[in-house]
Amino acid sequence: MSSEKHSKRDGKKEKSTNGEKKRKRDHKEDGERTKSKKHRSLKQAQQPEVPSSPFHVQSASLYLPLAPVSQGFPLEGLCAEHLSPLLLTFYPPLGGVVLSYNNVRLSERPQGEDESTDLLLQNIDEYAVSYCWVTATFLLFKPTPGVELEGYVNLQNQGHLGVVCWNLFNASIEAKRLPKEWKWVDVSEMETEEDAAENGNGGHAEDGMGYWVDGEGKKLEGQIKFRVKQIESSHDRERGFLSIEGTMLEMEEEHELAATENEERAQNQNQATKKKHPLRGHRFAATDLSIPREPEDEEASASRRDRHRY
């Protein structure tokens, strides 16, 4: 009887342990699934959305002074003095190049659409100009990193490729960011005039030092597509210009190249700081700053011992 009881208890234990293992395994798998789903959702949330177009419509209000000569026609005067000079220039408060503007209106408050015909302007101290809010709708060129642009090739050399977009904006693509199958053909590599004529323009000065060819060996010319890598704006306090750096690599290749560039930049900075401050980060020992002592005579050392004794 006792053996039968023990066997039944052992069977129950085995069943319970197997059930616990199964529940733990199922719980672990469910946890891994939920983690993977969360991880995937977090990745998707972290990836910023790249706009499909570099052109943006934006409404903004600017607090502008009205000159006394334009008080008879305040709207036309403010447009001619302040808004029209912004066309085709990079305006930092709006973060883009102003292409056009419309729906201009004056108001006492920003983004206001007052229905009343009377408008009060503000005068400050003894200044002759009057201030008011000018609200308008601007068409801006605001390319962001990752957006795709089109342009025509206008400059080629071994270091980079020059592109002009919409006959207004210049972009530059480094040679290391061009497709790997593209190759640079130097003018000296043209063996005969017939080959030069077939490759383009008979090898005239328009080719410069050479040109780029694609994977099929065709000379690169005409319209190309690329992605925006970086944007730099050179401006003073109010207006300036925009320079675009592009890339034609895939996203993964571009990320790898950017990572290697960051590492090289950090190494160069460390080397530069070491050259400027060679002793930075060095711990001096007691012997590093010690001054060697000259040997003393026996009489001088004996007299010194006698003085310390008394």
C-alpha cells in the first residue's frame, strides 16, 4: 500500500512539475512576443517621418515698423520694405528660403483677422515709425535630411558632383557618396579623339579635368535624383543663403559611412588636443619633478649634522 501511495504521489509531482514547466515556457514565449512587439513599435516610433516634399506653406506674423513715407499706403509699404526683399533668400525665423507670399493682412495682434476697418498702430517713445503685426502665408523651400530632390548636373570633378535644383538651389555630392559602380574618367585616359568624341563633346574644355560614368559606362549628364544629407545656412542677422549636401548611397551604407566619419573626427580631435596639451591626463610621480642634488663635501655634511644635533 505504501509503495502504491508513493508512486501516486510521484506521479502527481511529475504532472505538477511538467505543468509548471509548460506554464513557465508559455509565459516566457508570451513575454518574448510582447517584448518583440513593443521593441518593434518603439523602433517605428523612434524613426522620424521624412516629408515627401521640400516645399512648405506656412503662415506667420511679423512685428514690423511702418515708415512715415508709407503711412498713406501701409500694406503696400510694408510689403515693399520688408517682405519683398526676403524673396529667394534664407530667412532664419521661418527656417527656409522664401519663394513667395500672399494673403497679407495687418492687425494689432499676431495671427489676427480683425473685421473692423480701423487699425491702431503703436508708436514707441520718440521714434517716428509705427509698429504693427503683418500676417502672411509664405511658400518656403525647407529641405530636411532624407528628403529626395532632383537636379541637373552642372559641375564634375574627382572630389564631388555639383547639382542645380529648379535652376535656383545648388547642391554638392561628395565622391564617396556616389554609387560604387560609378567611376571617374580622366581626360588623359582618352586614347583617341574618336573615343573622346563618343564620350562627349570631343574632349573640349567643357569636360574640364574629366567626367563621371555610371555602371554602364555612360557619361553622367542631365537630371539625377539624390537625398539630402545635410543643410547649412550662411546668414547674417536677418537673411542669408542655403547650401545642400546630398548623397546617393542607400540608407544602411550612408549610416555606416557617417559612423566611420564620426569615429575619424573624434580621433582627430583627440590627436589635436594631445598636440596642444601633451601633458594633459599624465600623472606626475614623485621622481618626475625631482631636481638632482649636487654631491656635498664631507665637512659640509658633518657640520650640518652637528647643527641638527644641537
